[in-house]
Amino acid sequence: MHPDPCIKCQDPYDYSCYLLEVDVTTILMGMVLIIGSLLSFIPQIVQLFKLKNTEGLSFQMLHLAQYNQDGI
């Protein structure tokens, strides 16, 4: 078990010692992944709204895409 890093804190509600420093590269990569995943779905959504039907839509691929988005 790891020692408690907040053992020296005076304020019992100060949890800042548990926070980890996140560098800019990690934040940028996360933003790129989020924007890329959104851009991959936008053309399909636009096509569905234009055609106003679901002809040619594979429900198996929709389920797989949903699992991919959820990170399961």
C-alpha cells in the first residue's frame, strides 16, 4: 500500500496533493483523439439526415462503433 501523500496537509478538505500533473502533450493528444472520433461520425450523421432513411446502414457496425466509442 502506498503512503498517503496528504498526511501533512492541515486542511482535511484539501485534496490537491492527490492531483497528478498532466503535461501539454497528453492534453493535446486527447483533444486530437476526441476531435478525430467526432469527425469520423459527422459524415455518416449528415448522410442519414439528408437521405432521411436508414437504408444501407449495418446495425452490427453501429453496435461495434458504439462499443468503440464507449471504450469497452
